[in-house]
Amino acid sequence: MQKFTTTLMLVIGLCGCGGSSSNNSVPNPVPSTPDFTQLREVIQEDLTNNNAAAVSIAIYKDGEIVFAEAFGEKVKGQGVPATPNTLFQLGSTTKMFTAVATLQLVEQGLISLDDKLVSAMPEIQYPGEHALDWQNIEIRHLLTHQSGLRDNEVQIDQPLLDVMLSIYPNAFSPMNPPNLFFNYSNPNWSYLGALIEDFTHQDYADYMRQNVFEKLGMPRTTIGRSGAIIDGDYALGYQEQPNGNNSYISDISQIPITIVGHPAGSETWSTPSEQLKMAEFLLNGNENILEDTLRTEITKAHVHQEFAGLPQHYGYGVFVDDGFIHNEQWYPIKVWEHGGNTNSYTSLFFILPEQNVAVSLMSSGAFNDFKSSMVAALNAVSTVPSPMEEPVLASLPEQYSKHEGTYSTGELTIIVTKEESNLVLTIPEFEATNTPYERRLTPVGDATFMAVLNGEAIPITFFPTDESTESVYIRSRQNVAIKDGY
């Protein structure tokens, strides 16, 4: 699943000083006959520079796959090469498929996007003290990461419905009321998967296979361990562990089983060529899968990400952006994309809708960086504008006073004050326990700053309410702090 590492890589790019100072973007010409020599060289270099045993890539242009190759070994050190048919995990790229399944329920009249989650699933057992927040979550808020649900996983091997009906809501309270702002959280998608199971009376993986993957023409794409084992052609690579005991793995049983995370992307297996069936569907439609009026909602910009003022949005399971960042530079081109990370695999999925181009890249390593390969692939078959300086909005010290105040996460008190031209934090709980943190917030852009807490760099963004000009919320992916008095 997509984790903080992805966000941090973005922030590092934003904080850099590299990039052209010119706003004039000169496109690279599209070759009449694509030459993939440079792409192969970049992929080999990226594979060498990452902890991954293999990488597989496929490129779609104008209705057909024009390139599909794999590099490296299926299992590190065993000498068996990966092929374009080798299965990898796609992580959070799964979310767009879960969105299709959810919208199928809408098309069938089983649910509405305006339905309250707890009305659609009245069996959810949430604590009474959090009733108001739970009762205002709509199904559309799950699709757009606007529910306010905390991004915590329940690390137990139990059925999806059991976990989402009782275990998760009693273990984790909402961080904030819904429909305030975008905040990436995997449990949104676990609830969508639970809805699918509840209304169809089918296991989530079975429903996806029969109603999404097979209809898209993706017969080998599968969710869960058993399908990959039966198929037999899958890659194993570098796995990161919470205890830091990271290593290359040689047996599929070494990968943790997390059924509750399946709808968000914990164990979906596929190939890049099959992934591009989804790209073709998003670009051209197929009313045997989903009517066009609902399909186009997937790639509509429903909510601004509100990160440093960048023109980035989220649809339903897809990031809908006016550009992307690579090597501290901004490429100004419309893109639909969604990456994916698990503890053992990385996925990149890009669509350039105005050029009818898509690329899927999958590697067998945790939190790999194959962005250079992605850019090389796009350049090989399309007109990619030359990069420019990141178009972040200025962070204005004269506006910092509106962020001042005392905020609380429920566990931490955060006192925000303006000192000269800086915004600074005081965290009494950290002071009492000698937990290290940097008091000064580093501006990234607009109302987004970098906080360093206990050695970890965490991007935070200040938000007002609709009725207030002063900031009321501090958002990070891990926590939301609310100003006293609200």
C-alpha cells in the first residue's frame, strides 16, 4: 500500500533547489518509430540501484501494447529470469479496481454515493462517543479519502467483514469529521471491500475476479495467496520488515497475509500487460463493465490534495494531476496515476490521457524508485514537456499568525506560535519525555510545512473551516490535530 515514504519522496523533491527557472515548457518530439534502447539502459540502471530482484514494464499507445519486457530474476540468486508473464504485486494500484467494483454496485442500484456508510452497513459497531463522525461518513468520502478514518491496519488474519464491522471501529477512532480534506487512508478501501462483500454475498476476491478482472480481459490477475501459487509464475524479491530485518525472500510463505488489506492493495497479483487493460478501460470505456457516466467519475478531480498548492487532485482510486515530480522538477502534463507499495513490491501506473499513452511498471522490492524508468518510457512514445521548477505556492510569513494556537490530537498537545518570520512548535508531552523534535517548521509551500518529530520528517498542512479564516486543523497522514475550542 502507498505509505509515508511516497509522500516524503515528494516533499524532498519540493524542498530542493534544482530545476529550470523558466516557465516555458518545450516538449520532447515523439519519434516516428519508438527506440527503446535508452529505456532498457535506464531500467537496468534503476534495477542496479534498487533492492529488487526483478522489474517488468509494459507500454500502451493508441490501443495496443508497443513494449513489454522484464529484467532480472524471479527469485534472487536462482538464475531463472523474470518474463513479461511473471506476476508481481501491485499494491495500492488495486484501489482503482475496487472503485470500479463499488461503482458497479451504484449502477445496479444497490447503493448510492450519497449513502451514509453506517446506513449501508448498520452492523458497524462504533463507540457512542464517536457516533457523530461515523454517522456522517458517506460512501463517496471513502472513495476520495475524505472520511477522516485513521490509517491504521488491524494485523490479524480474520475475515474482512468481521474486522471492519467490529474490530477496526472499536480499535481506532476517526481523526476528524468527514468531508473536510483529503487524507490518504487505506481503511477507506477496506470498508469499500466490506460493502462489496455485504451486498453481493461474495468474497471480495471472488467478486473482483468474476466482475472486474475477467471482464477487463485480465484472466491471470488474482487477489490473495492461493491464485498466485496455482499460477506458479510469480516474482519474489526484497522484503522490508517492521523490525528492520530486511532481506531477499525465496518462498511465498514469507510474505505476511493481510486479508483485511486486500481491497486497499495488500496482495493483488498481476502483470504490467494485464494492468494496461485497466488503462484501456479508463481511456475508452466498456459499458459491459461500467456505464460511461460512472466510469468518467473515476478520473474526475473530486478533491484537491492541498499539498503546497500543487495542482494535484484525487478521483476515485486514481490521482488526477496536472503534472508530476521527478528529480526535484515538475513535468507539466495531465496524468492519471496511482503507485503501489507493499512490504515486498512496488508498482507505478501512469496514463497520459491527452496522448492515449499508459505505462505499468512493477518490481519485486519494497518501496523501490523506478521513476526514471517511468519517465524514459513516457519519453519513448509520447510528447513529454521539458521539466520546470515545481509550481508550489509561496509560504507567506505575514499569514503565519492565522496558524497560531493550541491544537490537540488526543494524545499530543501542539502549541503553534509565530516567532519573527518563523512558525514554531512546542509539544509539552515531548518535552516531558525528552523526545527530540525540531521546534521550527520548514515551509514547503502555501500552508504545508515540514515537521521533524523524533527524527522523522513529517509533512503537515494547516486547514481552516468553511466558517473560519484562522486554521483549525493540522493534517498529517498519521494524525490530525484540532485547535482548542473547535
